[in-house]
Amino acid sequence: MAEYPEHDKMHLIKNKSQIIGEFLEWLVEKYGIVFAHYPENNDFIEEFPYKRKEQWLAEFFNIDLNEIENEKQTMLKELREKTQ
């Protein structure tokens, strides 16, 4: 059976990540607060950089989402092989 280091890391930070994610959702729902900035030479606010909440959290906790997907594909392959 393969090892899944990114999933292991994700499991270790799950509770912290969930609390931060809920807080970010609460800010938007309660106060309409979103992360934004003024780009150089522009007076209009833009979300910067635009990312899904999951992407922000993964970056903060140093989780590689591409590697998570690779590990998921490996898990699925192993499951298929076991059931054949």
C-alpha cells in the first residue's frame, strides 16, 4: 500500500483549517468582508489574488493540492486493483 504524505499533512491540520475556513465564511456572510486590493495605477478594487477558500488554506498550511489529487488517483487505482 502506498503512502500518502499530503493527505497525512492535511489530516493533521484539519481542525485548524476548518475553523479558519468557517471564520472566512462568517466574515463574508455577516459583514460582506472579502480580501481585496487596489492594483497599481488603478482606483478600482480587485480581489487579489482570486483563489477559492480551499486554495488559500492549502497554501497557508503548505498543502500541495496537485499532490492531493495525485494521491487520490493512486488510492482509487489501489481500490480498483483490490476489487478485481
